[in-house]
Amino acid sequence: MTTNKPLKVLHVVGAMNRAGTETMLMNVFRQIDRDQVQFDFISYSQEEAHYDQEIGQLGGKVIRLTKTQSVKQIMDVIKQYGPYDVVHSHTLFHCGIANLAAKLAGVKVRIAHAHTTLDKSDNLARKLYIKTMRTIIITNSTHLLACSNHAGSYLFGEKVLHKNPYSFFPNLINYSLFLEDHSLAVKRFKKAEGLESSLVIGHIGRFIEPKNHRFLLEILKSLLRKHSNVKLLLVGDGDLRKQIEEEARAKGLWQHIKFVGIRDDVHTMLHSMDVFVFPSIYEGLGLVLLEAQASQVPCIVSEAIQPEADLNMNLVSRLSLTDHPDLWADKILELGTNKENQKVNVTEAFEASGYALPVGISKLMNLYQT
């Protein structure tokens, strides 16, 4: 690699909206030496995504495609915008399509990256599709990465986890941003939203089925029977937002919920919460949970959250989705009303776990240059 010819990496994503995988990629993109490494992105969304403008400002391209199963389209992109040294795919089983195209186009480093988990389907067609795509992924990828072993097992199969091409690659955040003093911003936000005297429970995530917003409404109902001044802070947007808003009105919960949409000041949102609640039905890891721990906010999570996401700072409590909402409410009250400003060593925890950004970038650059 020389300064005259930067390493060119093509990331394959669904759309660069604010979500865990996409935020991690932007954390990396902002920190790398962009004179030495160039990131471009294939997107399958025809609408402008949250990070698209910033990608352009950082020197990257967003290349929009329409046919998700088209090997030819990806090969054409590599030919037109490349040559690329690396194709790094983040699109679940579609990684097979992307990395097959990359192999046929002569790309030397082809990475399939597992970011999520799903329940195994009993549908025969789905099982056949998964088996076929796993074979294509493994045959055409030079590296297999996963944010948790459960995510790796789902995408690549259990046997692959013990073989050389596979490795655990932790999600990366710039945790130092969450250690700064955000008290003035928090004070302004709480005053503007009428949260100053409330017990604030919060959630950050897209309004999609796996994030389980409906269960959050049930938890809030239980909480309000036990504590009169509770507010649920919901950060994010998505297809189900309107539906959740309607359900909140129908259940008489509207005045107790703040829907604030997508925010750039996630650190302010987290520091405004007394408890972070994360009742996902399934999750690859949950990058926002790392951010919550960096903010030293007590967290209550479902059994779907991978153990790798707990940084052992005594901030994460785990409950089952089969537990009654009253049990979740009791745990929230226990943590939220007895919240102590405990001084845990966040830096030490992140460095020890491998989630620190410089360590992860170094590992990624080593992979790209193999």
C-alpha cells in the first residue's frame, strides 16, 4: 500500500441509516487515515439514508443498486468504480451474492460479516435457502467475521466457528464521547421535553418488530401502576413507529411517552435516562448497549442479547421475555430509584473487551491488507 494509491474497500449494506452496523462502520470511517484507505458503499435503498451525506464529505461514494440477487450488478460496480482491494459484506445471507460477485471480479479480500441472529425457521424453503447461501458464503469468502458467536453460528453454521477463516470481531464505538460532561445538554433536553422530575426509562432503536416496542408499552403500563411519574423516552424511527404511536394512544399511555425520532446526540439521550431498557426478540449484539454502558446507565436486557455485549461493569441485568411485565417494572424501579453514580472504569472495560476503536481498526486494517 502506498500513499499514492489508497486501499479501496467496498462495503455492501442495505442502507446507511442510523443503526448498529451502520454506526459502527461510520465510527471506523471517521477514524481511519482516509489518505490511505477509501470506503465506498453499495446501498439497496433508493432514498437518501442518514449517513449518506457524511459519507460524501469523508470522500466515499454511495452506489445505489436495485436487484439484491444480481451478481452482475455488483460486478459492474466493481468494474466501474474499482478496482477494489476488499469487498466487505454486511447483508446477512446476501453476503454470498456479494462475495461471489467479488470473487468473479478478481477482488482478493472478500469478507462476510454476521451482525444479527434470528430464530431458526421450520419452513423447508427457508432452510434450503439458508443451507445454499451458507455454502456460497463460505466458498467465496476469504474471511468470516461476527459480532457475536451466536450471530456467527446463524450465518455461517456452528461447525465454521472452529475453523480458521472465522473470527469474532467486536462492534466498535468511540466510547470516550460518552465519558464527556453532558450535564448542560441533558438539563436543556429534559427541560424542553418536561422530563425534569420524572423517572426516565429509555430505548434507542429502529421501530421494527425485533426491537419489541410493544413489550415496552406493556412494561410502561406496569410501571405506572407502581410509580406515578414515569416517562418512556423512545429514540429512533422506522416502519412501525406510527403503529406504536397509535397503540400508545389506545392504551392511554401517550402522555407518558416521548417520541423524539432520530437524534445525532445519542450521548445526551443516554445520559438523560435513569434506566436503559432493551427487550429485543433477537439481536446480533446491540451496539447501543455498549454506548449505554459507556454512559454508565443501568441496563435491563432480554435473553436475546448476546453475552459478549456485557462489559462486566455491573450495569447489565438480564430478564426473560416470558417474564411478566411487572417483573421488568420492579427491576426498573429497583435500578432507577436507587441509581448511584458508581465510578466504574469504562476505559479499562472497553480496552479489556476489545471494543475500543483503535484496537478494532488495527485488526480490520490487518484483515484488509492480507
